[in-house]
Amino acid sequence: MQPIHDLLARIRWDPQLAQSRFRIGYWDRVTHEVLHADLGEIAWDADNPSFFDLTDDDGVAHSIPFHRVREVWRDGSLIWQRHPAGDQA
């Protein structure tokens, strides 16, 4: 399986992928479920390349480590997925 940081870097920088719509599913430790966000809603953390930043519907910013990413969707199709045992990352 391709490491998530490699996949996200390719999505960010490959001009051939720019026309596609990407969504990321990440494990939320509070709700204990996978939440989804459009790639365009994500800000890349320049200080820590292993995290991305996301602002929720209430305007609260969250830094999310890449190891909590569980799914990547491209134009509505699941292209990458992982589910650790117990999903308690």
C-alpha cells in the first residue's frame, strides 16, 4: 500500500490530478468515527509536514496527523483505505 504522505503529495503536486475532486476520511478521536473533508478545505501544516489543518463547522481549527487518515476518495470512488485494529489512533 502506498504511504499516505506519498499519496497526498502526489495529489497536491501532480497537475494531471488537479481536475479531480478529492475527499479525505480521517479518524475522529472524539466521535469515534471517520469524518470526511474536501481536500480544498485542508491547509497543509508548514511547520510539521506530518499534519494537516482543518477548520470544523464551528470555526475551530484542528491539526490532524496523517496516521489518522483512513480513506481517500477521488471523484466519488475510494482509491485508498486503511483500518487499524480497533481504530483507536
